[in-house]
Amino acid sequence: MQLVSGPLPAADSSLPEIAIPVDRFTLAKRLWRGVAADGVEFGFELAAPLRHGDTVLQSSSARYTIRQAEEAIVEIPLDMPPSAAAGVGWAIGNLHLELSSEPARLLAADEPAIRQLLDRLKVPYRAGRAVFRPGRFSRGTQSSHEIGPGHRH
């Protein structure tokens, strides 16, 4: 078993990638085990949680990278005025449910409370599957900003 204490500071992106698949709830933990696509086992003892895309081990022939699993999501297109999008974000947050944004859409976990809220507000949405990383917020075409685990109400 390979013991991992954190992501590599620099990875060689020209090497083939071997995925270590993980769901977002496990990824939020600091102590867990995982198995790469090629069967290599990993033990994670982390000072801080890893993120989707982090490389944790590299050899001369491959790099092992964390790949968060897709999950059921609700996608809310941002073809509405900014004030309406802010209101939708507030309403979801007021239910203490998680949200992320991209330049053209908001994403939330596909939960009955989200669907009921959006139906009540008459906000169009569609169900889908995606890597859901709550707390990531894009501004226009700029890269995402993460609120992170230090954000508290």
C-alpha cells in the first residue's frame, strides 16, 4: 500500500494518468483508503483534504491522480438577471444546501428539497451528472474561487 500525506507540489502532465476514483464525501476526509484504476492501494493520512485533479504519486511511467466521481446534480442555467441568480443562490444557501457556480450555470446536488424549491420559485433547471465541488464560484470567465472549509455561518 502507498501511504499519501498530501498532493505532489509538481506533477509531470506528460505522463499517463492513472485515476484514483473517489466520491466527494470521502474526498472531504483526511483519513481514508482508496484503490487506483490499476489496482494499486493507497492509504491517505492528510493534513488537509485533497482535491479533484491532485496528483499524489508519480513514477517514471505514470502519475496517480485523484478523480472525483460524478454524481446526480441539478443544473440551473444562468440565463437570468444577476439579481435573480443571487436570489436563487441565497434561497439554496438559506436551506443550508451546497452550491457551486460556473460562468453559465449554478450546480447543486440533486436532492428533493432543491427540486421543490426551484419548482416553487418557477426557476428552470435540468437534472444531470457532473463532478460537484460545492463552494467553487466562477466570476465571468475568470477561474473559480473556493470559499473553502473555513467559511462558516
